[in-house]
Amino acid sequence: MRIVVQRCDDAKVSVDNKIVGSISKGMMLLVGFTQGDGSKEIDYMIDKVLNLRIFDDENGIMNKSLLDLGGSILSVSQFTLYGDASKGRRPSYSHALNGENAIKLYEEFNSKIKEKGIHIETGIFGAEMKVTLTNDGPVTILLEK
């Protein structure tokens, strides 16, 4: 499982020129799955994301988490996180989990975040999406389990 975390002032995702998810201060997450991923990886990554100290405290030091901030999450499925361009010029996506299994994990991931009381918005799995955000910092972290 891979997640690209971007600290943001705002973020939105559109499908067919319609906004389907939008947040203010928080995190925009690009989420990808691979073979062997399951509930164990999801639980680990949720704990990591929610407690990741990437927000400034009163002294301007990244010392606060999303939980401390009370921020929101925009979660966007992203199979291309498993693109492998080590050979040739066209990435191979053979390590990305197939859509039928990935959607189940993606829905579980989002549902478990919501169960923790976090405001979460999402894109539409498998859709052609346009993502816009104001990256604060910029701060971008790659997480992998």
C-alpha cells in the first residue's frame, strides 16, 4: 500500500466538470494498493496518516497531527502509484492491485477513517478525475507499507 500525503489549505476532485469531493485545511491523499494488501496494511496506514506530525504548532514547527488540527481528508484512488518505469519509457502497472479487489480495500480504508470521526471526502474509484489543491508548505510525504 502506498499513500502520497499532501498537507493542504484546500483540495477538490472533479469528475465530468462536477466537484465530487472538496475539503479545506487538512490532507489530500493519493491511495494505491498492491498484491498482498489487506486490513492489516490499511489499519497501519490509517494510524500513520492520522498521527503524522506535519502541521505547524504555535512556534511554526511541524509538531501537530491531523487529529490535533481537527482537519479533513480528501482521499483519491491512484493505481499509478504502482507504475514501474524502470524498463523502457512506458510504465508497467503489473504491481497495482486489480480494480475489483482494490475498490474493496479503498472503500474499507475510507470507511475506517470516517469511523474515527474524521471528515473525509473522496473521488470516484476508476473515474477520470481532475484534482486541484493548494499544497501548504509545500509538504508532501510518501508512505508505504
